[in-house]
Amino acid sequence: MRLLALALFLSLALGQRLAVLGDWGQDTPGRAQVAALLRKEHAQSPLTALLTTGDNFYPKGQVVERFLQDLPPVPLYPAFGNHDAPNLEAQLRRFGLERPHYRVRFGGLEVFVLYTEGDLRAQRAWLEEALKTSRAPWKLLVLHRPLYSSGLHGGSPLLRGLLEPLLRRHGVALVLAGHDHHYERLEVQGLLHVVTGGGGAGLYPTRPPLPWSRALAVAHHALFLEVGREGLLGYALDPAGRVLDRFLIPSRP
């Protein structure tokens, strides 16, 4: 039985390929180009699912089915941002969710989604319990507003104070956010943060990079995540398929 369970776990844990886009739901050439990139990548190597870091529909969160139909035909698991807040209930119905914070597992990777426009202290309590009960080898937090960012909005001291000790205590591997319209990877005391807000909305410049910044690009893009034997691989591609950044979080011995 143990060997069978191990074989089942490996079959689930390996071969997972997710794509992430944020700040994407605006009728711009950038959105169409990123959607085309995702369709091309899915055709070459199938995606398990899509994640978003919020601001799914501009300017006030009204669902645009055409934008969704442009994406690959795989399950979509959104976070929700400030532009989504005015029509949050309609988005929850569209995506079949009871509430804007939830968890979903893909083999060896479990994703925890928070809603940064809502009651953060209540969500922190939910997240603490969810992380305690998770048995996934890889834990990933997705939310809209970043803890750290060199963008014009910048990182949130409130989120850092509420979440950082919890994330470290429970071994979260990666934090994904949007809100600032660029790509950036930061490493703060061993915890990786990625700002992926270049899914299609208008781009804007950043401030000088923070000391923790390891990669930064003002470009439309999508982020891809793959779980394999060596660890959690991430890479950001621009609409032409050029690699903006690549990183590996090694598996623990």
C-alpha cells in the first residue's frame, strides 16, 4: 500500500504546469498578446490550470466573457483585486466560488488565495489553519497587493506584518502578487516573492529596485510554474516567448 500511495503521489506531483497572469482584464493589445502566448504554450505543452493575481476585469470588475474565451480551455482560479471589488459577487458566481479566499491543490502543490480588499485579519486566521492542515510538499500564496515591490504602488507593510511570520513558520515556498504592472522577483530572508502584474493592462515605470530585487522587467508577460523532481521551476515569458526571468526553488532533501 505504501508503494502504491507513493506511486500515486509521484504521478500527481510531477508534470504539473500552471500559468499565472495578473492585472490582465483590459481591452488592450497587451492582453490579446499575452492570451495568444498562453494558447501557444498550452498547445505545445498542456497547462493544468491558470491562476490570476487579480484585477481580472477593468475598470470595475464586470465580467467580459470574450477575455475568458481568449484564454486556453483549462480551469481558471482567480485572486481578486481592487478593480474587481465593485463586482466581486458576480465574479464569484462566474468562477463558481463561495468566497474570495480559498485553497486548491494540484498534485504536490497547494495554492492558497487571499483577498487583499477584504477582512485581512479574519483571512489570516483562516490561512493559519489551512497551512497547518496542508500536507502538500509545495505551498504557494496568491494575492493581489504585494508584500514587496519596486513598483509605484510598492509593497504593503500591513501585509508583511500580518503574513510574513506565518508564511515562514509553515514553509510557504513562493508568494505571487500583482497590482504593480511589471514583473519582478524578490528574495527576502529566503522567501521568494514574484510580482506578476503585466498580463495586459497598461504598463508603467518602476522605482529604483529594492535591495531584495533579483529580476525586474517592465513588460507584458505570463508566469509559468512547473513542479518536478528537482523542485519548483518558474519562468516568465514576454508575448514573443522571450524569457524575462527563470528561477528554481530546489526540493528539500
